[in-house]
Amino acid sequence: MDRTTILTELKKVLVPYTENKTMLDGITEETDLIKDLKINSANLVDIIIDAESQYNIEIDFDSAEKMYLIGNCIDIISDKLNQSA
Amino acid sequence: MYNNIIACLPYKSSFLFVDNVTALSDNGVTGEYTLKPDSFFYEDHFIGNPVTPGVIITEIMAQIGLVVFAIYLMTDDKIGTDVVMSKDSFPLLTSTEVSFFKMVLPGEKVTVSSEKEFFRFGKLKCKVEMHNEQAELVARGVFAGIVKNALINKQK
């Protein structure tokens, strides 16, 4: 799965957690989940859990800690996908 | 039976809403509380007509359904969770979605039961129900919370 495909799937995961739908449509790798998308930090856990089932991967604590920019999320998801492939 | 956990709760007197913990497991918790007729909120809510405020019902559900349960999950090393209890840790409610079905009057005893949806990265999310002594559903909701300043055990 390439980065663009991961990003498209990731958008679907984020929909329920942000009010800022315009911002979500235009996200880039530099978009910050909390600062830009105004996602409640407590919901990052829910997003990680949803991403796990979306991509059929398992995200550990150390990886989860790094997931604050869209680009970081794609890095982690891509890593985990490669590990399981 | 499980009441030693009540001593770990960071509340006292007028804001401690747990009398008994009657069941505890990796999947859920059940506990009881009897509303004290001389509680501070009855004098003002409502004037001359004391009814337990929804926020207090919510707090009772959160203390039993999330806080008691989270302390159990974090301190029981069998479970292999992500975090362990620290002295300075305190619980924070992060979201609630509750429906209320019946009023609760002064002196009533309520039973709260909570079922785990997940406990990961220090966040606990549960389905929580409250019943009265007639076993009627009083309130039902989905609660989530985190524990602030919990020691994090990265070894897992």
C-alpha cells in the first residue's frame, strides 16, 4: 500500500473525530492532528484503535506516541504493514 | 469483598460515591452507592423537592464504572496493561454519553455495572448502566477516561 492510499484510508478513520471537515479534505503530511484538525487528545487512542482495524495491524505504545502529524501516522502504518506483509 | 480498592480512590466525604464494590474482573465491575439524604445538592436541587442531579448520577457511574475499574486494571499485574499506578495520579473523565430513564430520590440505593470496551494506552472506555433497588434501569451510557500522571510501563 503506497502513502497516497494510506492517506485516503486514514481520512476515513479521522472523519468521526474532527469537526473541521474542510481541513480534513485538504490534509497533507504536515497536518497536525491536535493543532490543525482540533482532535481531542483523548481521542487519539480511539483513532489508533480504529486505524488498527482499518489496516489490520497492531500499533504498540512507542509507535502510538509518535503519531501526532499525518506524516508520522503514515510512517507508522506503512512500517507495520510491511512487517506483517 | 473488593472494598480495599475504595481506599485508593482520590475522593472523600461529600464527593465519594462508592459504598461497595461487589464484583470485579478484567471485563467489568459492579458497585453500589446509597444516596445520602443530607447530601449537599439536595437542599438546592430542587428547592423543596430534592432530586439527584444528573451530573451526580453521571459522577456515580464514572467513579464506579471507570475509576474503580481503572485502578483495578492498572494495579493488577496479571493483566499486562500499559500503565501502573503512581502516587500523583488522578483520573480525568474524557467523554460521556448518558441517557436517564428514572429519577433517583434521597436515600435510594443504586447499583452500577460497567463493561469494558477497551483499556489501551491508559484510556478506559466502558458501557455503564445504573439500576435502582427495584432493578429498574435508571441510566445508561458510554464513558471514557484517562489517568493523569500514571507511571507508564513501556516494557508492557
